[in-house]
Amino acid sequence: MPFEDELGNALRRAGDDFTTDGHALVEAGERRGRRLVARRRAAVFGVSVLALGAIATGGAYTGGLFDGAGGSGGGHSQVNVAAPPELPARADARAVLESLVPKNGITVASKGGEDDYAYLVLDDGKGASLVQVNVQESMGEALGGRMGGAATLPDGTKVLETKQPGEKGGAGVLWWTVDTLRPDGRRVVVSAFNTGNQAKPATRKEPALTMEQLRTIALDPKWFG
């Protein structure tokens, strides 16, 4: 038999002896597939972690969370949020009013009020006299033209002085007022009466405090700390 024929028969016999285990191939394929999926998931997870880290770091730089060279260098800019301007602190109206009342023979018979309103009933031996104050802010626009006729001080503060009858029904009651308005809208109004109660008749000829004294009290800087 020629060599070529013998070689062909040998190859055919070898092929017949080779059998494929289909079940084993399926299991091997599944194992390989699970390994590939696991590798891909690990790769995706790693990329996600890196991305989140970059976002967090960028946000920290942008928000100005890092101090020193790490937060301001490398081309990153810090965002600084400016705090709102603080308004001048307002003092307790009753305490301030009592501290500003002249002490020359005048005593405080009673007092009251809270926050931006306060009153004192003064006694100088000539009858009771009510003094009250009202402290306000941001009143520039609200007043409109009500400060007409007011004197303007060098710092821009307007001062309006008035004398008029009482409005609560007390017979013979006089109502003296000094109304002041600062350029920034802060307002202090101080009034005095020739009675200890506006709804009752006058107990004296004039209020215990003069217009000049009321003006000094209204313009005192203590009202705003």
C-alpha cells in the first residue's frame, strides 16, 4: 500500500478515536463566561470609584473646602461666600431711656414697655409726667414726606420738633415730640406729656423734660448699641 494511503488511514483512525465531551465543554464555557463578567464588573466598579473621587475632589476645591496650597493652587479656584452685612445692634429701649433721663431731682415713678418701645413716668415733685420712646429701623421710605419741615444735621440726620395737644382725650394734655431719622433709615421718636396718663387730665403745666432735653435723648447713639 502506498505511503499516502497508509497516512490517510492512520489519520481517519485517529479521528474516530477522538470523542468530544459536550457537557464538559458547556461547563468550561460557563466558567470562562463567569470569569469574564466578574472581570468586567470589577473594571467598571474601579472606574466608577475613580470618577466619584474626582468629582468629590473637584467639588471640594470649588467649594473652598481645602485650605493652604492644596486648596488654592494647581489652577483650582476657591468660592468664598460673603457673609451678609450685620445691622447695628439695637439696645434695650427701656434701659437706654432710663439711663438718658436727667437725674437732677427727677425720679422714675413707674416704667414699662419692651423691645423697641418703652415708657417712664417721671416725678420731679411738680406732678407726674409721661415720657415714651419708639425705636425703628428702615423707615426712610415708609415715612415719605412726613418729615417735612425737619432740620437736617451735618451728618444727614433729620430732626422734627412738634408741640400739640394730646390725642387720648385727657383734658389739657400737652404732647411734645422730637422725631429723628438717620440717613440709614433708623428712627428714634421721643415724646413727653404733662400727665402720667394720656387719657387722664393734665397734672402739671408742662412736661417734666424740655424740648432740648428730648432732642438730646433722641439723638444719643446709645439707641443702636
